[in-house]
Amino acid sequence: MSLDPVLLAVIANRLDTIVREMENTLLRTGRSAVLNMARDFSCALITGDNRLLASAEGLPVHVIGMEFLAEAVTELHDDIREGDAFLHNDPYLGNTHPADHVILAPVFFEGKHLFTAAAKAHQADCGNANPTTYMPFARDIYEEGGVIFPAVRVQRDYEDIADVIRMCRRRIRVPDQWYGDYLAMVGAARIGENRLKALVAKYGVATMEQFVEEWFDYSERRVAHVIAQMPEGTITGHGRHDPFGPLPDGIPINVTVSIDPDAGTIDIDLTDNIDCVPAGVNESRTCAMNNVMTGVFNSIDPDIPHNAGTFRRIHVRLRENCVVGIPRFPHSCSVATTNVGERLVVTTQKAFADAWDGYGLAEGACGIGPAYAVVSGVDWRKNDDPYVDQKFLGSQGGPAGPEIDGWVTYGNAVTNGLMFRDSVEIDEQKYPIRVSEIRVRPDSEGAGRRRGAPGFRVAYGPKHDEMRAFYVTDGHHFPPRGVRGGGDGAPSLPFKLTTDGQEEPLPPIASTDLQAGELLLHLLSGGGGYGDPLARETERVRGDVLSGFITFERARDVYGVVFANTELTDGLAVDGDATRRQRERLRATCGEATIAH
């Protein structure tokens, strides 16, 4: 007999609540700002046979593929028992990239391994050769220099294994900060373990096992129904990561999407891509899969559950030794979670939009530029103690969709707005830095009937001693593209502001040292637009002007909207006759050519 639908919903929501409690534990107890402010972490519940069950508000790049981590634990250890916990960050065994440390705690009830509670958190430092978690120029994992933990047992009987902890504290910079984050991850996983045990005690093992299968079946039916309403066809989307260092032509991206409504399946083929490259931007298997799946989920009904049942209907084809496939050891995957991975997301969702009107999205902004730099130095206020942390001080422009404007707080393509921006006040209190400005970058949006979001303008630097910053910009050469007549977003531009106010262009992917009085300036990309800008409702254009997203000149020259006055108040009025004439002129002269930055 099937479970009562109400009970099915109650248990599903209880699991979601457990994951949220795990996430709140990590947010409130993490030591580094990358966790307790930026929220660069995710939690999930996985079945004992390694299927993703619940992930709440986890980052897409973290949670899709989380089951591979649990799979590595069960394959490598035949003596798993209650009280164990495992530390995993190996990108060749199911993890995203080495900077994402994962704690996996098996959950036993009456001697049976029913679930695994997982907490994944990006580290402020992971022991790399340089003080950064992103090593784009590393030719292999050895040049990265970080410590790799291939599903290593880190707790036995709920106690730390001191050898592992001691090794981490010796290798990782600012060890107290790392250990505080480690304890937060363990605490989150143990919260999940305790709550799951209570849930199983309430409903019984048999009911919970039945729930798992029925929940997966329900999720599969939901996504199959959605796909059945979609048009049939195949399209190949093409994208390209910016050139840098050993890759002067950039990295071409090819994503082939096939929809079969009758079968209720979507197939993604990534095999027609170049081999692994001698740089740190290769995708791990998990990232290659989760990033194209994120592009798919961005393009279909957002209300379907995201779990192993849903994944039965979305097939991703990968090949070994491919830059967006299964990396061949020891090729570096240091930057796997961003950059090329983000290109996979936006290329996939744009392919949907190019092929089928009403589906997909334009391209959102990509890359981890200076506004997201990993910064390090010493703090004169604390006896020159070292510091290292990743900043999240701005936001890149989100992509437009068929009926929605891009999100201003989008962040980047692999997180989909689920991360937070740093608190300026807390950053300046915790670290010896000064944030000079964070503001919207006007006219950086990709114009369209639905516009992409504008990017930000961010500037910050050291207060006293030298600060080193590592960043990995993308979208400098190939900014986010619009679709169906929509315009491209503005490019991502890094600068150094000297003490005399000069803007010195910086390489898009680099490290730089700043002295007191100098600032790191980042003009972040806007998102691509969707549809003809001349079809945008005049009231929406008026709202964009009042919000400071676009100037009066851009409203006139790109959107064809003329105003009767220039009052940035509720009294701002559109001149209807002048707007009609301006739009006619722009259409007559092929207005698309004027969509520039």
C-alpha cells in the first residue's frame, strides 16, 4: 500500500527542514567570512545506498552530484560504523574542487546505515602553494600544492582522529580559522544525524524506506510530466571562456541538448569538447554534470524537486580526459566550480532559449574577478597575525528570461543568487581592509524586452600593510550574451586605483599586490538581455532609470524611450509621442546595432 500523500508531504518537508537547520548551524558557527557572511556552503541528506534525497537551499554547484561523495566513502571503507565522519575533497572521486571540504556522517538506526548527512564548505585556504583557493595556472594537482583527502576518516566514535587534524593545522594557513570551520561542518552534519534518527524513531524504518522510494518516484513523475509538455528537438549551444596564459584562444564550449517529450527525458552531450588542458580550469566530473543540469533546471519548471528521482530523467554524457568531462589525474581542477563551469551553465540555458522561445535564459555573468578575490596579508592590529579569506563584495548581473528581468543580486551562474554579499562593516572589522565603494554600474545591463541585471562597481584595498589578491575574471573578452534580439552585458573589467587616482588596467586572471592607499577596482559584468529592447514596456524603462540601472541617454538610444522631464522622482514622466517617434527611427535604422556599452 502506498503512503498517504499527506504523510509523504510531511516527511519531505521535515527532511527539507533538517537540511535548513544544518545550513543555519554552519552559517552561525563558521569561523571564516566565506562561510558566516558569504554563505559559500551547502548541506544535503543522502540515502544509505548513495542517492541524493534533500538539499533545501544548497548551491547548485555543491549539491547536484553530492551522492558521488557518499559513494566514495562506501567504496573505500568496509568498516563504516556509527560515530564515524569522513573528510573528502578529492575532485577525482566525486568532489567539486579541492577547496570544497566535505564532512560526511553516516546515519545508523538499529545497526543499519540508512542515510548520510553531508556538509560541504568552501575554505578560506586549503593549503595551496599560493594563498588562494583558485590556481588557474597550475598545470596539475601537484602545482596546486593543497592537501587532498580522498574520503579520509576524520572521526571515530564521535572523536577527532588527531593525526588528520594535526596535518591540516600544519599545512593550512590560519589554522584556527580552518579548525573553526571544520567544527562548524561537523556540527552541521551531527545535527542532521540527530534529527534523522529522531525522524526514523517516530515513523519507523519501514515507513522511511518506503517514503524514499515513493518520493523519488513522485519526483520522477513530476519532471517527466514537465518534459512531456516541451517541444521535441536537438540543439548544440556554443560558448567560450576568455583566453589567458597557456590558452591564448580561450576554451570553446559545446553543449548538445536533446529533448524527447514522448520518453520524458532530456539528454546533454558534452563529449564534443577539447581534452583536459594544462591549467587549473578543468571541470571535475561532478562540476561538469551539475553545471549543465543547473542550466537545464534554469530552463524548466522551477517547482520540481531536485533529487535522485528527478535525475533519472536528465542524462549527461561525459568522456574521460575532457576539459568538461571526467578529468584524468593529475590534471588540475582547482577552478572547477566557477569560470568554465559557469560557461557550461549559461551555454546550456542559452541553447534552450535559442531553440525554443519561452524557454531558457540569456547568459548570466561568469568568473571570480577582483570583487570575489582571495585576499591575504598580515593584520597590524593583531600583532601581525596572518589573514586569508575570499571576499564577496559585489554582484554580477543575472540573465533575463522570457518573462523576467535579471536578478541584481544574482552573484554568479553556479550559485544562482543563493550566496550573500559580505557586510562591509564586518569585513572592515575582521580584516585590515577598507571598502571604498559598492554601487550599481549603470548601463551595464544587457538590454532587452526583459533586461539583464546590471553589474556592480566595487573598490577596496588595504588600510595599512600590503595586501595580496588572487582573482580569476571571465567575461572580459566574451561578455554575457543576450538572446532573441537581446543585448550583451558589459564586460568584466579589473583595475588598480593608484594613490593619485589613476585607473591602471589589470590582467583578467592574475594576482596583484596592493599597498596602503591603493584600491582594487572591479567593474562587474551585466547579464544578457532577452528579446527586442524596443518592445520593453515604457513603465519598466522608467523604473530602470529611477533605480539607477540605466541613464536617460541609454533609455533613449537603446530602448527608444524619451522622457518629458529629467526629475528622478515619482514625477518622472514618459513622453509618449516622442517615444513612439524615437522607436520608429531606431527600428528603421536597425536598432540592434546600437546595443553597445
